[in-house]
Amino acid sequence: MRQTARGTVKFSAANAEGQYLLGVHPGNYTLTAKFRGYQSGTAVSVEVANGENRTVALQVSGITEPIAGSTGL
């Protein structure tokens, strides 16, 4: 996550269901999902107001690296 106005960068890991949690101050943010072996997701702009909780769905797509043990068949 990158905060647009301040250039702040924060990271969060997702759980097995793909859920993540970030604690941020009110402001405008750009969120991007990344996962090894996949193409980065499209950046999503989010505005967070004071005291607000937001749910933002992020996606990654297309495997870019071979999976270990895969024969490609």
C-alpha cells in the first residue's frame, strides 16, 4: 500500500483465505496485490475517512513462473 500524499509504504500479508488487515490514518491510498509467481493486480485507489472501516477486494492473475513439480500437461 502506498499513501498518495506522503509516499508512505506499508505491507500486509494475507491469510489462507486471502484476507488482510491494514491500520491506516485517514487519507488517500493506492493498494496493489502481489503474490510470487503471479502478475501484480491492478492498483486500486481508496479514500479512508476518520473512523471508517473499508473492505477492498484485490486480485492477482496469471501464473508467470512454472510451479514446482508441474509437467505442464
